[in-house]
Amino acid sequence: MVAKLDKIFNSFVENRIFKNKGVLQTSYTPDTIPHRDKQIEAVASILAPSLRGERVSNLFCFGKTGTGKTLSVQYVTNEILKRIKESGGDNLRVVYVNCKLKKVADTEYRILAEIISSLGESVHSTGLPTGAVYSKFVEIIERKKQLILIVLDEIDQAVKKIGDNFLYTLTRLNSELKNSQISIVGISNSLTFMDNIDPRVRSSLGEEELVFPPYNALQLQDILRERTEDAFSEGVLQEGVIAKCAAFAAREHGDARRALDLLRVAGEIAERESLDKLNLDCIDKANNKIERDKMIDIIENEPKQHQLVLYSIMHLSKDKNYDKIFTGNVYNRYQELCQRTKNDILTQRRISDIIAEFDMLGLINVDVISRGRKGRTREIKMMLPETIKTKAEEILITSLML
């Protein structure tokens, strides 16, 4: 066994596929952001008044995953903070909250606790009334004259979990503040995010909106070429690798993050197989692996109600009494699960919407079946690969405490 391990370890030590793998990680911030000049200039124009200590308009950036929204906002805010620091000022605080992270945005309380933590203070993780946490937040920011810019990344995820009331409360706080002011930058993967929130909240929020279009295949190639110069050793990439990565990602709504992940995972596969070059076959293998991992990630991070619906479908698909699964079957099984797990029961219309979301994500396939005078129904089929079904079921059972 020791000899086998030595062989594995030596192959990694001797392999020279990567020069700096970190360049391909999502946490890496590049010096330049290709093909986003127009959007960066728009963000800068909206946030520029903060250089004079003035409250800036609330800004919402919309666009599919991997279209440069977060990078562009971070790039602009970093440049503003750098300028303020050079001039000796300290009247701007930028607070970044990732609303997709578990235990950060699953309650209004935790979002506030995360904001307070980013300001260098702390509150109990649980136990206080939410109103007391708001009071603590106000007390902290009112200590001096300043602008608090709160960047809520993937804000649609938080609203889906806990509703939109916290946004309204945050914006209404400005009327109570004497020294400080709050502005919000929301970043959403959903282009219809604003359509689904309360009109009262929307009127207090929607001051500026900016859409980030998907990258096309040629733009993605430019992004990948720029990163690969620092990420890989010279001569490692086989011809056509960058074009194939870009083509896969362009098919996935022009997702640059997806393209970079593909390259990184393909490089890791080349390392494990002790290859001298990263070839096209590595890209295919990486694509299959990412598809599996993406489905698991979606299932793990879905709200409880979505998980209940998905488990209902999985449960029915294993039940020999059902040759075919229809929406009504899912709703009946979902109601049983809600009673068993002591969760609220949503309306059948809302469950139909959740089923449509799963269809869009590729977790299930929905076919509309005509039943003549009886109208139409939807036949549902599970689309999870066999390789991840067991893992997905374990995640749902643990999350729902079944």
C-alpha cells in the first residue's frame, strides 16, 4: 500500500499541469474584467457620490450566474475605498453578504448578525428579538458620520427563503438615522426578481437597475485565455481545449464561472491521470463531474418546501404502485410529508410552480398530457443520474429529519 501511495504522491509532485491553480478559483479577483467595461462604468457612475460622503442610490444588478456581476461590483467598490483611503477619509464602509451561504441568510436575524459581524461587532447567534438586533445595528453605525454600503449577493436566494420584509426595514432605517446612511447593492441571478417582491418594498428599493448580459463563446474564450496564461504551465493545453470550454459554458447561459470551473476540474483530472497535457477528453470528463456536483449542490441548498416536493417525487418514483407520476400524486404525498415533518402545507398552485422550477433545473422532466374534456395534467419523471440518487436521498432525509 505504501508503494502505491508513493506512486500517487510522486505523480502529483512531478506533474507540472498547473502553474497557479488559484487563478481559476471563484474566490480569485482578476486585475481586469474583459467585456464588462460598460457595466463597470455604469456601477461606478451610480456609486461615485460616496466619494463625497453622500448616500448613493440603491442599485440592483441582474444577470445569469457567471456574467460578472459580483466581480464588477467588487472591482468598483475596491477602487472607491482605495481612493477614500488615499485621501485620508474613512466615511465609507462596504459590507458584503453572500445570501446563498447556509446559516447566513436563512433568517432575518442571521442576515443582520452577519452585517454586524462585518462591521467588526457581534451579537448572539440566536436568542435576541429581531428588533433588538436592529437597534444594535443602528447603535453601531450611528457612532460617526458615514455611509454603509450593503452588498447583498444572490439576494434572490434570501428572499426565496425568508421573504422581502428585511429589505423594506433596512431601507426605512434611513429615516431614523442622524449621522449615517444606508445604501443597498443587490445582486440577483433572477432577471424577474423585482417582479416577485411586494410593490411597497420595490418602491423603496428600485432606484437603479443594471442588467448583465450573458457572455458569448468568443468573449468566454478571451476570458479563458487571460486566465490560462497564469494558471497553467506553458504548452500544457491541447489545441481546442479553450474553444471547447467556452462552447460548453456559452450553452449554459454564457457562464464564465462555469468555463473556469471546467478548466480547473479538467486540469485536476489530467493530474490524477498523470498526463503531460490537458486534452479534450479531460474536458468531457470534467463536464460530467460538474453536472453531477451541480445537482447535489442544488438539492442541498434548496429551501425546505422545495426539498419536501423533491423528496415526494423521489419517493413516488420508487413506489411500484405508480407507473406514472402526476402533479396530483405529488401534492398528496407532499401533504403527508408536511404533516409528518410538521411543516406548513403550501397551495397546490405553489407546488406546481416549484415543480416547474425543478423542470427548468433539469432535476425532473415534466410532460403536459391532454386528457380531453378533463383538461390537462403533467406527467413527472425523475431525471437524476443513478450515480447521485442515493446521495441526493441521504441529503433530503437528513435535511428534513425523516
